[in-house]
Amino acid sequence: MLAVLSFLVLHSMAGLPVPPSDGVSYLPSLITAQFISGLAVWLQYPMPSLLLLWALYSFWCARRHEEDEANPTLQALQGIGWEEFELLMAAAFQKRGYTVRSRSGAVSQGGVDVVLTKRCEVFLVQGSQWRARQVGAQPVRELQAVMAAARASGGFVLSAGQFSAEAQHFAREHHIELIEGPALLQLIQGLDCSTLMPEGLPTHP
């Protein structure tokens, strides 16, 4: 509404006739009228466009906020930083019987954040998509490439959102478990890192 109103006002101002000059006494009025008319000519299109973009951005932000409110996992992760989430993630896998090591400080490859071992088998965990609303196949492909190089037996990708159909299909073919939305919340809910990992997360060499 503001965009339409601003266009109508500026367009009408741009079309106003310039009063005729009638001596020196009318010169300030003439200059003012010409300035306003010229300014209206320049602003009659950019100003409504900016207001329209602002309205679209506000609508987009409102939709994202509604999506966040509709996702209990994203709501639960509000106020949690990456270091705390990494500890929760590591504690969850430790509770499953894995030996857990962090890749913090190491060169990131394929987004791998945590290395798990169990019965001489290695598993890689990617948690960098933890706050993503939609995850495509690319992060899963990157993890699989690192798994192949490390000869890992399997991998995990965690996200509070959802994985695309392509990502799910690729994961099934390459021994990668996708933990999304409610499953992620169930994985980390109720964990006490101070008890499960009192000394923090050891670093993978």
C-alpha cells in the first residue's frame, strides 16, 4: 500500500507544471518548484520499488519465523551454541557405545565434526547442518567422499530440518544414517554433558 501510495504521490508531483517566472521576487518559488518536481521524477520509481522489496523481505522473515515455531527441534536448539551442541552430539553417541573424538582444530574435510569408533570400526559424523531447514545431497556426498578416503564403515549427518529425497536416496546407498528433526531432538534431549563427558570432548589426532 505504501509503495502504491508513494508512486501516485511522486508521479503527480513530477507532473506538476512549473510556475512561470515573473520577476526576481518569484525566483525562490521557481527554484523550489523545479527542485521538488525533479526530485519526484527521480524518486517516483525507486522509492516504490524499495518499499515493495521491504514488504517482501518482511513477509519472508515472517514465514521463516513461522517455520521455526512449527519446528520443535529448531525451537529446542535456540540459545544453544555450536560448542554445546557438539558436546550434546558427542554425548549422545557415547551413550550409544561409541568412543568419541572431536575434529576441532583439524582441517575440515567433508564437514566431519566427530569421529566415532566401535569394535575397531570407524564412523564419521557431520553436524554442520544442525540448524538447516532443508539439506540437499551435497553435504551427504561430501561426507561419503571422506568416508571412502578414511575407509570408514559408516557415517551420520544431523539436521534439525529435513533432508531432500535425493539426499535420502544417496545416504541409503552409502551406509550413511540421516538424523533429522524429531529424531535429532530425541537423540540429544535430556542429556547431561557434565556427567557423560565431564572432561569435555577429546580431539581426534
